[in-house]
Amino acid sequence: MGGKMPRHVANLKGNKVIRGYDKFTTSDDYITPKRIIKALGPFELDPCACKEQPWRTAHRMWTEGGLDRGWANSFVFLNPPYGQKMWAWIERLSNHPAGGIALIHARTCTRGFHEFVFKRALSILFLEGRVFFHTPDGERTKSSSGAPSVAIAYGQKAGRHLWQAITGRTAGGFPTLSEGKRLKGTIVKLQT
């Protein structure tokens, strides 16, 4: 077999290419777009924030040890590293009494999705289109993340935040977001 290796399997001097991204990287640091944070938030804690971050995702942002530290009574935003420990992060959030919102790929066929999302989440926002994340310097990636994304609500407060993110209104009908700042997608309610 001749020719170049596909981008998503290239391995050059320890650098890896993440499928769908346009840059060689030795990091999994991809930043959630500011518009998604603003639409879903505000959040009290991001326990797995990137070390270099161009904007805040929560009032408190931890760059190390977030899986093992106590989250207290904080409403959490979680865009976990998409590696082997991703489901450990999601399981932790699913058991967190104060709740929060996770942003992950919509890999609905996986065992983790069935165990920690379908069985435990209040609701899921299937985002319309693909998310274009940002690099730690704030630059938007040229390619999407390579898969559809979902925002997963754990707890009643998180469910209200998903509703406000797409309707632009509170449950009582008060406006919260203008038309251009709302997220587009479909909410699936899993529990009452």
C-alpha cells in the first residue's frame, strides 16, 4: 500500500492528529466556544479546564486533579478530555448532587452513553450542526470536531439551563437570550 497515511492515524515524532482537527497537536486541549458557554451558563465550576484558556468557562476553573477533588455544591460545566477517562468524568457528574452540564460527542451506541447518559441524565440537547472548538490561543479550528455534540443535563437546574439555551426564555417566559445568541438543537427529556 503506497501513499500517505490518513490524517487521523498519522503519528509523527509523538505528535498526534485528532480526527476532524486541522493542526498537529500533542494536547487534547480544545476549548468550548464562548457562545455555547454563555448560552448554557453561568457555571460555578469547570473541574477539567485547559491550562491555557482564552475565556472563562466557570467562576472557578481547575486545570489539574478535578476528577479527584471535591466539587462541593457547585453547578458544574464539564467538557471532559475525550480519552479513556471521559466516562469517569461523566459518571462523576452524573452522581454530583448539585448537577451540571456535560458537553460530549453524541456517541449514542457506546456502553458509556447508555449507562451514564440515557440512564442518569435529566435531558439531552442534541446540537444542530457540528461544534467548532477553539485552540488554547482562542483560534477557531478550521474543521469541526468530527462528530455531532450533545449537552447533557444532570439535575433540574441543568435542565432549565438547556431549555433557556434554545428558547431564550426562562420557564416563566422571561427573556434571557436574544435570537442570535440561542443554541439550535433538539432537547430530549429522559426523566421527569
